[in-house]
Amino acid sequence: MSRPYHLLAIETSCDETSVAVVRDGSDVLSNVVSSQIDTHRRFGGVVPEIASRKHVESITVILEEAIREAGVTLEEIDAVAVTEGPGLVGALLVGVVAAKSLALALNVPLIGTHHIAGHIYANRLIGTIEYPALALVVSGGHTELVLLREEGRFEIVGRTRDDAVGEAYDKVARALSLPYPGGPHIDRLAHEADEEIELPRAWLEPDSYDFSFSGLKSAVLAEINRANMKGEPIRAKALARGFQMSVIDVVTTKALRAAAEFGVRQLLLCGGVAANRGLRERLAAMCAEAGLPLLVPPLRLCTDNAAMIAAAADLKWRRGEFTPLDMKAEPQLSLEAWSVGI
């Protein structure tokens, strides 16, 4: 019987510094996350230069804490995985340099990993993925429908043409004078509302799986401006509910339609916005009605974390697909190009 193997993973693509140790691809021994939300809140969004500096300050401490919490030694680490992209280039570089240095010092393989592949394979940490599967990716910078015909092979069948869902939430929250990040606050207000201001749905072309949320954001701003011009109070709860229902209606309807067209066996929800209660509830109800199994990570695995990076890197570890030490941070790294076997 072969001994267990341990992957150490590093995630620094945006404003979370995270290090995890995962055994045998799915057994999370540690997953330490240091968030910068409080730092960036005063600016209403992530400031790239500040994010990079915070990663530099945190990475060594988080690395040591993850090793200690996992109860392993550095000599037991079999490979080092790191988010290669996409993300903020300065933030990515901090993780890439740390991962390269550690892989070189330990004389173990390096595995550059795609951030969105991590979000998708966070689902593997809680259950078995059945193929073909469809992933609905909803995060701060990405809104995509990704078809997985087999393990580790990604095909994007729908993507946003402008704002991602998370960006739209933050912009609407800012217009309503809500704190950053806006998603949890919009979700809370939507659930507290006893009325709804109905807002438009951007369905695009009849056969399209793409998304567009810039028009919806403009519709929210128009409602706020109308109320201001008339001297009326802004009905924030009703507006939040109308905005959220429009977003949820579009993304869930398109996801279920794509799942039926491609004949998938499972739907995966992933990304930071997967923590949204309204979205989780609606998608669960629709999948139950359609008889389609749904996998949704727990909240701690929805936002950026290193355990999900280890889960995705395990795809390449098991195939011996390692990354040269001259790897660069790739802010626009293609998910499809990162697929295993390519």
C-alpha cells in the first residue's frame, strides 16, 4: 500500500492570502486564510498595490501556520501548487515566488494552477463529481458556464460580456451606500424585503448562454436617480430584492437550460457568489424539480482559499504534469488551455 501524498497549495490571486495542506487530493489537513477585506473596505474595492503588499507581509506567517495546523513536516510535502492565474499580477507574483522558492528548497515538483479550476474542484472536497458535469461559476471577476465532459477538461459554453455577478453586486451596493463587499449586504436586504421593484432580465440571443449585467446595474441607478429627483426615499430593500431576483433568474435559467442541452449528470455551483443564500436556495429548488444532482461547497470553500487550489492541482499531480520553475504569473490565464493533458 502506497503512503499518503501531501500537496501544499498557495493562493494569492486577489485579496486573500491562503495556504493549505491537502492529503491524497481531498483530505484537507489545513486551510489557513488571511482576508484583506477590512483593509480595502475604506476604498470601496480592492486596491492592487495594497493587496500585493499585504500578501508580502502575510505569506510566511500563513505558510508556517498551515504546516503547523496540518501536523506534517516540510519533508512530507510531495509537491507545491500555486495559483498561476488569473488574478491581479502583483498579487499572483507573491504566491508564485513563494511557491517556486519552496519547491526548489524541498526539491519537489511545482504545479501552476488555474484559479477557476480551483473554484470548480472545490466541489471535489465535499463529494464525487459525476461526468459530464456543468459548473456555474459566479465570483467577483467571473461569471461562466463551464462544461466538463471528463475530469479536468474544461469548455466554456457561456461567459459574461461585461460585469461579472460579483462586480455587479458591488457596484449596486455602492450606489445604495452599502459597505464593501456588497454581495452579503444585498443578499440580506433582499431577504428582508416585503416588496420588490421589478427590474429587467438580459436574456441576450435565444440560444446564447452568455450573460450581461451592465444594463441591470444601469436600471438600478435609474431607479435611484428617479427617487432622488422626486425627493422620495430610496426603497433599498425592494431594489435589492429586484436586483437579486433578476440576477438569480437569469443565471439559474441558463444553467438549467445548458445542463439539459449537454445532457450532464451533475451541476456544480462555485465561486465567491456561491455563498449567496438566495442563489443557493433557488438553484437547489430548480435542480430538485429537474432531477439534476447539485453540488455546492460549504461557505468556507466558496471564497478564495488554497484548499481548492490543491484540489485542482491534484488533477495534474496524478498525471505527472508538472510546471517548470521559470513559470510566470499569468493574469489572463485561459481555463481551457490549462486543462489536463494539454
